[in-house]
Amino acid sequence: MSDGNPNFSFTQTALQYLDSLYGFAMTLTRDRTEAEDLVQETYLRAVRAFGRLLPDSNLKGWMFAIMRNAWINEVRRSRNAPHFVELDAEEDYARRVGRIPNDPYAVLLKNRERDEIRAAIDGLPQGFREIIVLRDIEGFSYQQIADILDCPAGTVMSRLGRARQKLRSVLAGLQTIAPKTIGAKAI
Amino acid sequence: MNPCEQIRDQIIFYLDDELEARERVSLEVHLRSCAPCRDLFEQEKCFLETVRRAGPVHKASPALRTRIKETLEDVPPPHAAPAALRQRIERTVWGSFVTTAGGHFRGALWRAAVILIAFVVGYGVFGRYRIYEHTQQPSAFASMAVDRHQRHLRDQLPLEVVSAAPDQISAWFAGKVPFKVELPNYQEMSGQERLYELEGARLVDYENNHAAYVAYRMRNRPISLLVTSQQIVEPSGGEEIVSKNITFHYDSIDGFKVITWADRGLAYALVSDLEERGQQSCIVCHQGTRDQDFIRSLKPRSSFWK
């Protein structure tokens, strides 16, 4: 690939979002293989449509929207196929936390706290974990999230509030998370 | 709702950086004098910082990174002709001109002359109505207008002022945009049947400047009008149609009809899903009988238009 290829600038810019997109793909699919396929599909769709993107558009947000649409289409397409059942947040969380090694030589408490928070986010229902990831991990604004999820900004606010409340209640049950961190009362 | 309740409702928006400057200052002033609200603020801040420190939740493997790079390298540039087609066309073109003894060359020259004559004759006939028959890619301005129209349809672009009174909308824009937005009130003045409804307006960003967005509805079908300074954008692209010394640019983007033009220092875009070129959307400013000639001039003369 060279500078003469119109795809070159897209590749250079878009590859910096790979980790974020993969993280979002994992958030949506919770399966490594599916997530990798979804990332590949997203980049393919994006590079083909890149020429139609407005110059002042948010490339990262646009690619997140492409990924989510691709995932929704895939879910719709395979609706007749066997599908996973969303586990209850706490039950799923417990299953995931069980995978975190309780190693006496393990890393600092801070890292454990981080691992547990990540596992707690992964254990949230899909609608909650995607909005937490978009806002608190990826830092999108409410309006950008509304564009990605294709819903009103008001829906983003209310769903984000409920997602954080759920995450807070899950984290409240962990010993490694300081009570001060969780907060006594949800806003 | 007492002041503390109001502030507590806003804390999360403050921490998400979603408050306006005035609201942020108001909240900060209150926190300085209210210990219970300050405690709640600190708790919420601590919670969000902890969650945010946990990211990124997942990281792409080097293998995936390589796979994506290879995928992108394999994708041809958008709208590029396949290599086989490119070679075939090159062979055809060069074959016509390079063939010996002049037979093919004269043939190619003759064909080119016929095409040129046909073009000139066609241009002369249709040129009375349309100065330019060729079509170019839609401009960024036209694409932006369609995008904002679609967002408005999806409730992602709420109106900042809701009014059916053109003078109220015009007054609302005063001081917000560096030009005067004058919306005609022909329906009221003429006493004619109301063919469209003015819904309201808002500001939209374009090229780091505010543009005026006005929403209409005609027979329950939405119409968007965008106005900005001609210094920011010079309408271009699409099919060009000249009428009354104004060049209109017509595009069809994602099934929506968009007409862009510039007049007296302002650039305009009209978006709708109306028939043909959507020329009936012009009625929001041109409802008078004498304006019908102008609207008819934008009507397509063949059935090639969707």
C-alpha cells in the first residue's frame, strides 16, 4: 500500500481505533471469534463507504455506528439460528469473576480492582454494557452515542443512568472495591 | 424542587461534561457552599473515575491487527474499475488509434466527430432549458443537508424553536447567525389554502460556523431548508439547472431530493422526499402563481429521474 492509494489515509487513521472497535465488538458479541469477524466486517464496510463520509465527520463514531449496524444485521440474519440467552447480570458476573486468577503473587490490588470492574461491565446486560463502554470507556458524548445507537439523546441519558446504577449494585458486592468508590446513593 | 435536588440531578451531567458553561458555574458555586451535595458529588466522581480507569476492557491481538491491515490492502480504492476492465478499455482505446493504414484511425475519428456533432446538437436543443446537462458528484453541502434532514426525521435533531409563524422564526435567528433569515409569509398574505406547515428551526454546525435549519411539512411530508453564508460554501455538483439567472444544483442522495443554490450572498439547501426533483419543496418560499413558472423550470423533462 502506498500514498497513491486512496485507501491509504483511511487505513492510517482508522487503524488507531482498532483496540476500541475490538473492545466494542467484544461488548456486543462476548465471543472472541465473532468479535474479530465483526471488526473485519466493520473495516471492510468502512473502507468501501469512506468516500461518502463528510470531511468534518467523526470517523471513530462513524465506525462504531457501522459496527453496531453490522452486528444488528447479523443478529437479525441469524435470528432463526440457535442464539444465546442473556444471563442475569450478577450470575454472569460471578461466572466471569471466577475466571480471574486468585493468585497470591498476583498483581497489585489496583489491578485486581480493574479486572473486577472490567468483568462487572462484561457481565451487564447487552444494552447496559454497550452504553457504559461508549460513554465511560470510549468517552463519546451523549449526542455521539445517540448517533451510534440511532436513538434520541434522552434515551441515552436514561439508559446510561440505569446502566450505572446496575454496575454500582454489582460492584457493591465486591470486597476489593472500596465502599467510597461505589457511593452510598445513586444519582 | 429545592436547589439541592436540582443540583443533584445535574451532577452526573457535569461529570459527563454535558452541561452548558452557565450551568457548570451555577453547580460549582452551589457545591462550594453545600457540604451534602459536595459529598455526593465526590462519591459520584470517584465512582466514574474508577469505572473509567478500568478501560480499555479488551485489546485487539497483534494477529487481528495484521489481519485487518491485510484486509484493507486487498480492498480496491472506492469506485475503482477492476484491473481486468481497465486493461480491456485501454486495449480497446489504443487499438482504435494505433491500428495501421489509417482505416481504423479514420473510423475512430469519424465516430468521434459524430459523437461531437450529436453532443453539440443536443446541447443546443436542451440548453434552452438546462445550461448544463452533465452530472457531478453531490457536494459536501448537499450531503450535509441530507444528513441533517435524516437526523431530524430520526428525532436526533430536535428543534430549538417550535413555531408556525415565520416572523418568530426569523426573530429567533437574529444574533445567532451572521446573516438575516427572512422567511416569507406568503400563505397568510395571500389568503390561499395552506399548502405547507412551518414547524420550527434550530442551529446546525457546518464548517465551524452556525447554519440555519428550518423544518417544514407539506402534505405530511417533511422538508428541510438550510441556510448559511455563501462565504462558507459555494453550491456545486449534481445536475445544474439555470433558472432566473440562478444556478440550481440537483442531487438525489439516499433517496432524498436535494436542491442547493446561492443567491445574494447566502447558500441554500432544500431537502425532501417529494416527487421528481423535489421541486415542489420550493413552494415554502414560492407559493405565488407567478412562481409556478419558476418551479416548473426545475421539473425534469424526461422519465430518467426517480
